[in-house]
Amino acid sequence: MIMIGDRHHDVHGAREHGIDTIGVLWGYGDAAELEDAGVSELAADTQILKELLLDSSGS
């Protein structure tokens, strides 16, 4: 399971439940906000998100 979110609230909520987060950069938050919150990965577009999800599904 992985959380996909665009704000620090998403990252904090997922971490509280032991879930990694992919931060997306086409929402309301920016890279600095998500990185400061401790996001696992960042995706600048849907193609990168797809690649990250496919990479994580094989592990």
C-alpha cells in the first residue's frame, strides 16, 4: 500500500499509519513542502508516478 498525496497533511497521516507516500507535484503542495514532511518519492507527472508504482509493485 502506498499513499499518493500533494500536501504535507497526506504525508503525515500516512506516516502515522506506517504507509510510505509518493508526493505529486501537480497538486497544491510543492517539492519543498513534501520533502520537509518526509515523502518517500516525488512524481512530477503521471508518467513518473506510473513508473514509481510499477517499480514498487515488484518488491
